[in-house]
Amino acid sequence: MKKINSKLVFITGGSSGIGLAAAEQFLKQGARVCLIARDSSRLEKAAGELKLSGAAENRIAVCSLDVSDNPKTLATLSELMKTLGVPDIMLTCAGIARPDYFENTDYGNFRRTISTNLEGVWNVLSAVVPEMKKRGGHIITTSSVAGFVGTFGYTAYSASKFGIIGLSETLRSELKPHNILVSVLCPPDTDTPGFAEENKTKPPETIAVSGNVKLMKPEDVAKTLIKGIKRNKFLIIPGFMGKLTFILKSIFPKLVFAIMDGDVRKTHQREN
């Protein structure tokens, strides 16, 4: 079982949602945490909230960065590692979603989703992996239940999250000889500010399909994450229904498709 005490943790998307909840859990374990996100004011607010929760001030740092910007990410994280040190644990939580019907999802929306969710992970890991290879560590990427089950209305989002799982599986093999563990977190719908934004554009069919999995609290997702890290698990799926969905999709994919198709069909019947 891995000890987290005194470890240095970098968290992208750390100013809110799962990233912020994870930071609090890491701090409770005695780790040092650097929150990384685009909005500097939200970062400062998040750091303040953590300090009020009892976290030691000298164990919290912040870094404003848009991880979709490759040159900026490489330069900023390089300087950050010179200042704080190479992370023992790298958690990538930065992500966006704007669900809608495929024909309503324009190229700009698709590019923003891929750039943030998938390319953002690539950019971050491109900066930290060469340094982590010198000493080992643990990388945790964040995918989604929609990263192993293509979900109605999430064409761009699922494409990015499926990509994260593929990237993580490949890195697991490549980095194991260098004493770097890789895990991928696949949460279901979680009660975060991002989820509230998703609901503004979510088609009714998406709401119906997503309703099969209970909405989780970010704190519960973060607690499951910590347990998964300590057990060196590759696939970390919070919640019973998320785990069940993964098992059914792996063994009985036609059943999962039939259930989702039924939810979509019921939605259309109600509308007509």
C-alpha cells in the first residue's frame, strides 16, 4: 500500500470539482499539493478554502495555466518543477464538456473539447514524464464512465475520454520499467460546477441515459481515488453503478446498448 504522506502532488483542474476535492484528500494524507488551473482568481479562492478546512498553508501552491497550450504548458511546468520539485503524483483533472446532438456540435466545440481533455493530458505528461522517469512516481489521468461507454449527446466528450483511456493503457506499459505507475479515474456524473454547465445544453435523451447512474459527490470520488492510488489500481471507478456498467459493457455490450436504446426510445415516445 502506497504512503502519500509528504508526497508532492500536482493537480490540473485543481480549482474546483473533483480536482479540488482530491486536493483536500491529499492534504489530509499529509501530502504537498500544487493546484493548476486557468483562472488565477478561482485558484486563489480554492487555496483559501483548503486553508480554512485546516490544511497547512505551507503545503499548498497554485499555478495559473491553460493546459491546452502546448508551448506554455511545457515552459510553465518546467519552471514549476525547478521551484517545487518533480511531482511524486501527477493527477490530470482539467476537462470540459458541452453535450449536444452531433449535428449541433460544431468543429470549434469539438476542437476545444479535444484540446482541453485529451491534448491537455498529453501536454502535461510531455512536461513531467521525462523528469519523473529519473525517480519514479504515479500518474493518474481522469477519463469518465463516458470513456468506456459511448453516451448519447457526448460525441466530442466521449471521443476525448476514450482517448485518455487508450493513452493511459499505453503509458502503463511504457512507464512501468521506469518505476512509474499509471492509473485512470473513471467517475460517473459528479456534482461539480462543470456538471451544472453540461446541463445547460444536455439533450433530453442524454438526461434519460445518464439517469441510470447516481450522481456522486466530488468528495466521494476523491476518497475512492485515494484508495485506488494506495492499492496501485489501474482502473479506478467510483460508485457501484459505474463498476457494474464497466463489467456489463465488457461482457455483455449488447445489453448495455439495449438499455440505452430503450431510454432513448422512451424519451422520444414522451415527446411525441
